[in-house]
Amino acid sequence: MVGLSLVIGNRGDMSAFSESYVREDIFMQQARNNAEELGTLEPTPAVGGLLRFIVESLKARSIVEIGTGSGVSGLWLFAGASPETVLTSIDTEREHAASARTVLEESGITSQRFRLITGAIMEVVGKLADSNYDLIVIRPAADLMELIHESYRMLRPGGILFIDHALSGGKVADPTQRDFDSISRRDGIRSVKEDSRWSSTVLPLGSGVLLATKL
């Protein structure tokens, strides 16, 4: 293990290389600029590239996103989508949904391909159908345990749960960090890991990603 650590330590900046591997188009850049003004959580470019890859690999046709943000994530999801793919994106803030709607439509994605819902997240999620979705993306830390439970209900067998910002940029890995977000994400990761109904892994990409497949 010491030798392995030394080898890895002598390598270049893998995070910077990963983040520069993909390129964001002008609409993604605009959405990211909007995110700075709105203060929303967004995927980094590398995480966006992973979202696109998963959508393409799954041939996902029905996606739920919890935490619409400014539309960066939605653009990455549609970058890997087929013409039949429909996105349902949920956020508590109307300003976020409005920003996302504008950038999605400006990028050429018709409104028939997405539903942007504003409201209490758990109330909205509770109305979504069982075993109906290929991919669920969760971004906020609030109600994470409950959202993970609901995600299992909503996903079809073989569907994927994608939790962005799962490691809070490293804070989750530090047991001395006892803020709400760190505790919520730490407990959420543990619940998936210990649940035999999921096959899961954690990736140190962006602010951390948890991937889990419904068995």
C-alpha cells in the first residue's frame, strides 16, 4: 500500500485532467453563469460527462432529476438522450425552473420533452409512478434518506440512482464534519451501501458521485 500511495502521489492532477476532458457548449456555459447568480448546485463538467455517458449506455427514456438548478444538468442529460427521452425535473424554487426552461428551449430542446415541476420535493416525488424510470439524479442533501427510499420504488429493475455532490467535496469523508449536509450525505451513502437491494459504488469525481443500480 505504501508503494501504491507513492506512485499515485507522483502522478499529475487527475481531477483537473478529468474536468478538462469534456467541453461544455455555449448553452451549458450560459447555464453555469446563471448558476453563479442563483447559487445553485450544479454538476462539474466531468460529472456532466458521466451523466451523458450513463444516459447513452442505459438508453434511458424516462429520467427524474431532483434539484433542477439552472439547467446545466438537464443539458448534459439531454446530450446523451434519444429523441424519445423525457425528463421530469423537480425543484423548490421557481426562479431555478425558469432559468432551466429558458436554457433548455434556447438549446433546441422542445418543451414536450421535459417537465419542470416546482414545489415541495417529497410531495411531488410521492406522486411519481412505481418502477417507471431508468435514471434518477439527486442533488440536494435535504430528505436524502427518504429520496433514496422513493428512488428504489420509482426505478425499474436495472435502473440507476445517481447522487451528485455525494461527498460534499470531501467533507463527508471527514468524520469531524457535523454540519447538516455532511451528516445527511454520509447517512445516505451508508444506507445504500448496507442495503442488499442496491449494487453501488462511490466515485471521487466533482464533489463526489454515488452510483447505485436497483437489483
